[in-house]
Amino acid sequence: MPTISKRSKYAHPPEQVAVFAHVAGAGVRQQNAFVPAGMLENLAEDRSPTFAYGKKYVKRHNAIEVDPVALPLAGEQGGQQRHVLPGLAEFGGIRDAAPDAWGRRVIENKLRSGTLPEVAYLLEAGSNRVGALDVRLAVNSPESDEAYGVVDLERLLDVADRIENDEPVPEAFFHYFNGLGSAGGARPKATIRDEQGVLWLAKFPSKGDKACNAVLEAGALELARAAGLRVPPVKLLDIGSQRILLIRRFDRYWAEPGQVLAEGEESWAYDPQTPTAGGKREEGRIAYCSALTLMGLHEHDAPNSSYADICQAIRRQVAMPFIDRDVKEIFQRMVFNIIANNNDDHLRNHAFIYDVAAKGWRLSPLYDVLPMNTVAHTRYLHLSVGDEGRVATLDNALSQWSAFHNSRAEAVEAMHHVWVATRASLEKFEQFGASDRDLAYVRAAFRRLDDLASPVLRRELREL
């Protein structure tokens, strides 16, 4: 891979940058606005970064934590240099505000460069990145909040295709980079706004797809919703011969200026046009961190982690009103992933959002769920499931029931609920116009109960 060019704007990267947070009621006339949260310093490659909250910021009523483990707000006075956790090279909460594989490819294409310093990805991701943080060169640097409309999808698809094929993008299309570079994950995607102004994540086809991934993921998410999991709204669009999946961004909400969501309220409860007594609604942002950050882990430690480990982090870090609910939902998600063979369940695909009303974190809605058609009879998830490690069986999931439920019977009942909801799996995919090829892929990904559970457990589940 080519290295950074001497002509690059990041040949001499900055050693400090400003971290902003989008706070309810922080702007003029109590509007929602970005405000400086603190400074990230010591960014040279051979140094360990530090962060200091601003003294004004920590006094704000609706301030959010930049990092729940390394940078908690409890007792914070501001101005003190904080260090990364032992064994880590960066603050997880700030790293979560940087793009992953796809967004990095977009930025490298834009800058005509190979691998860049980490600070470059933080600065180039744009203000529409996931969560409520922004990273800018200085406290007086402007916001770059640009997202495109549905009418721009055809052009965005073309630019994304060029990037995926490692082709340079013509300068005339450079302004589309802002809609593409903020997203995480490895697949081509962009952030767009619909006619009402609501923000959606648009997921595009990829050249390596073995079926229509838009249909596969939309059907899986609707199936998960039927199983009782919290899932944001989804829809499909056809752009020419291409099918695009739209998932409503759960890190944005609409409320009257300066207002936050009620405790535990979902972000899609209101739209810009939802009637209100106080006037027009405006967009707010919800802080986000990955499970990797909430657990204080290095990326290299993630493959050794388990669903039970996520539950331990929930009990330590999540706001009290949500602990029991979130622990039980993690169990249901594990069961669903086993049945659907979603083995992309790594710690960046589990996340948490900051509930301002509750003054604490809670499990985010479900995302990045894609059934995988694998030939092997013995299947594995990315995370450890139970006593048999990563083996994807319901018996293995039940082997550590006490990490999630008060009794084994309660865990079996939760498992039964997910299994029953997924029995009619094909219907959810058919409602999105799945082709015969798509349905064949789904049939091979989803397994029958006989392949998932021992005779004893099968009998228990069927008798409930």
C-alpha cells in the first residue's frame, strides 16, 4: 500500500485537535449546537495521547461523556490531562468517532494518499459522523455537516463504485466525499437525508455480494424486530437495477429546541413534521460508543471476548434503569445471531448510546445483522457464546444462562420467544421482494432447530 505523500496535508500532522460535542440547548435561543468539549493532545506517532475536558463544558447541564471508561464526567472539574487506559493507544470514545474500513478508503481516495495518521481520519470524517462528537483542527474551525438527498443516490453509487474499485474520483465529484466518508464498517455506504430532513444510512451493493445484501439485511432486521429486539426503521429503494438499504440513523432525534428525549425513548419516536405545541422540531444528536470502548478493550483482545463479558460491562457502566433490560436483550441478540448465522457480531457491531435524561449509557438499537450462508455444519460466532466457546448452538448459549437471567427457565423462555419469531423467516425477506437466489441463500443461512439444539433442549422449546 502506498505511504503518505510528502505533498499531503498530513505530511506533518497536528499534535493537538479540538473535540466538540453536540449538546441540547447549548446554542443561541436554546437551540442544539456543537460546543468545544476539550482538547486531544500529544498526537505524535511515538506519544500517548491525552485529553482535557474544558472547564465550561463539564458545567453544562446536558454535557455528554466523551468516553465512558477513560473519560467519565462524574467528579470531573475540567482542565486536567487524562490518559488513555493501560494497554491502549487511543481513547475508545474518540476512536468510535472515526470511520472504519469503508470511510478510510473514501478519505484516502479523496486525499490521493495511502495509509494516513490516525488524526487525519478523525479530522476528515466530517461532522455527520456517528454519535454526537466532532473532531476539528481548532476550537474556531467550522462545522462540515453535509448530507445528500435521495435524489443524489445515483451519483453517490457511482462515486462509491469508483472507490471500491480503487479508481480515482474526478474532482467534479469531490463534494460527494462528505456524504461517504463518515460511515463505519467495510461495505460501501453513505449518509443521506430524506424529504423531511431525517438522516438515514444508505448501504450500497458490493462487487463481492453472493445475494442482494439489501434484502438480506432488511429481512433480518425485520425478523429481529418481530423477535422483540429494538430495531430502527428500515426501507429499500431501487436506483436503476441497484437495490439500496436505508436504515434510519438511531444517533439522531427530533425534538423542540433544547429538549432531549425522555428516559429510554427511542430516537425515531418523532419526525421533523410531528406536531408540537412549542414550535418546529430540530435535530439533536445522541452520543455513541462501541462495546469495545465500554469494555475498555484493545482491538486485539476483542476475539477473546464473550456475550457474558458484554453483560459484565453493562452491569458496571450502564444506567441503572436499563441494566436488567439490556442484559436480557444481549442474550436474545446472541440467540438470534446463532439462528441467523450472523457471525459478524464483533464488539464494534454492539454499541451503547448516552441517555441524557437518565445521565448514563444504555444499549443501542440493533444494527449490522446479516445472515451468512456457510457450508460447515459446525458454525461459530465471532464472540464466545458459552462453555464451548464460539460454537453457535442453543445449548452453548444456555450453558451460561446465569450471566443473563435469574433462572434457567427464564432463559429458555426467552430463547423460545426468539426461535418462534424466526420460524417464519422467509416471509420477512419476501416482503422486500427477495429473488429465488436470495431465498436460497436465506434457507442455507438459517438452520432448523434440529441443527441448533440437543434433543433435550429441542423438547423443552417445543413444549413451551
